[in-house]
Amino acid sequence: MGKIAYCKSCNRVVDKPRRKPIDSFRLNIYIIIIIATLGFGLIPFIIYRLGFVKKKYCPDCQSELTFYTSRSELPGDTTPFLHLIERVESEKKKGKSKKETKKEEVLRKVEEKKRKKVQTQEFKYCPFCNKKLEKDAIVCSYCGTELNEDQ
């Protein structure tokens, strides 16, 4: 039985790990070398890329994989929970959790105001399309006609 590749970022076993993608700088260097050697630089590049560069990166998130010899060594169901705890702690350090709670509070207040407004609001109807509109509407949102104050 071979090694089992596990991605800690994705929290899953990876069946087919990949080689690290070539960044644009290195790709440009390789192309210059291949052109300068009239194509003979392609042979060592292929040998190096296929023979010496190991497949040890996740195909989805490009993070480095951890290899285990058996499935019993793999992290259990607690791993996603631990990552969640780490993420919450890091957000607390950054202050994002406070901002999110403030956003949730503001959204809740806006929704309450909308409910109160709908309950206590009087409506008027568009004379052209006969749709229900707010009392202080100037333009019908359905047909686009301007409404006078007396309509």
C-alpha cells in the first residue's frame, strides 16, 4: 500500500496530487533557455519536470500535502472543528467578529423597521397598472409612470 495524500486546507484525501505549477517567471526562463539551445533545452526540462519534481500539491487549493502511510493516521472528524476554532480565534484577533456582530445587529434593526413600516404604512394604487405602492411613492416601480400627489 502506498502513501496517502491528505490536504489540511481542504480537509480531504487527495487521490491524484499534482506538481507545483510553474510560475510565470520560471516559465519565461525555461522558454528562453529552450529557444537559445534550439530546442535541445526541452529534453533536460522534461526529464527534470517529470523525473525529479514530486507530486506533492493539492490540485484544488495548491497547498502542500501531508503524506500518511495508513488511513488510521489520517486526521479524524475533529480536524474541521479545529480549523473552525483556529479561524474564529484569528478573526477575533483581527476584529472581524466584532464587525460581523455589528453588521448583524444593523441588519436586524433595518428588518424590524421595515416590518413596522409595512404594518403601519398606508398604500396607494397606481392609476395605470393598479399595483399597490407606498404612500410617498413618486414613480410607479412597475410601469414607471409619474404619480401626482393627488393620485
